[in-house]
Amino acid sequence: MVTHQPSRRGRALFAALSLVGYVLLLSPAVIAAEAKLDVKPVTEKKVSELPAGPLYWRVENFPSLTQAQAAAGPTSLAADIAGKSWLFTLGNKGGSTRGGTEITEIGPIAPITAPEYLLRINRAGGPPGAKTVIHSHPGSEAFYVLAGRVGQTTPRGTAYADAGQTMAGQGPGTPMEVFSAGSTDLDQIVLFVVDATKPFSTAAKVP
């Protein structure tokens, strides 16, 4: 009996078709699940002390970045994000900044005591299923969602926030995984107050 071996061209075509078939079998959800959340630092500052009492992040818009910067207090951060000028102030509940339009208030944040504090604003986002590695911070991480839906898994379970909503952070050292939980791309502002003398982020495991 005579057997015929496939030609080199035939083997290459078979391999290509197999690869195409494999890719087609992957659903968009599976592909997105492999994506990492894109996290970009926006602005930060160190302070030696925080206001007394329960603390909240006050989120306000200003007509311009120059005006937001001029209105900033000792525990405020100003930045341009998503075509708007923002002022983020860590302080007591119910405060206001002259010239600003209040967007929301997030808190109370988890208490933190440190020799020095780092205030930081990040912008983070990604397609549905994109996520961070499991990690922790030496302080509080809070969220204001611009678009999409954010999910945060900690030992306490999973919490969600949609566009226009907020989520107050967990306490220092809490293991967490943050992910894009909606059907559209996530875009969010992330607000931190952490111990400036410790690593900003540490690998962790959620039990």
C-alpha cells in the first residue's frame, strides 16, 4: 500500500487553519479575562499629618486646573482627568471648596496612622474582565467610577460600583483584586492615602 505524506505547503495550511480555529473558539470574555487593568499615576504628594476625626475624600470640579490648584489645601490634589479639572480633598465630611462644584464625597475611609502619609490619585481602566494582580496597600484605596463597572474582591467578599458611583477603601494591608466587572470598558479615578514609609503595593493572596 502506498501512503502519501502531506506537502510542506499542506502542513503549513493545516497549521494556520488550526490556529484560526483555536482563536475562534476563544470567547471575548476569555480573551478579556487575560488582560491586566491599566493603572496610571496622575498626581501625588506627601503630608506629615491628616485632619482629625473621620475622613472623607471630597471630589470637586473647577473651571480650570489653575483654579483648582489655587484652591487646593494641605491635603488636596489637583489634576486634569477625562477633559475636566478636578480637586480631590481629604478632610471631614460636609466640607466645600470655594469656586468648586461638588461631584461626590467618598467615605468614611479606613483609619490609618503613619509617620508620614502619601496622597495619590491614579486613573485605572480596561475592557471587561481586565484585572489587577492580588495585592495590598499600606492604607486606604477608594474609587470613583467614570464609566463601566468596577469590582473589588477582598476577604470580605466582592463589592461593585457603577458609573457615577463610589466605593470606600478597605483598611491597610487588606488583600484585594480589582477588576472591570461590566459589559463596557472601565474608567475610574482611584484615591489613596497610605503610609509613605512603606512600599506602595505588595503582592498578596485573598483567602
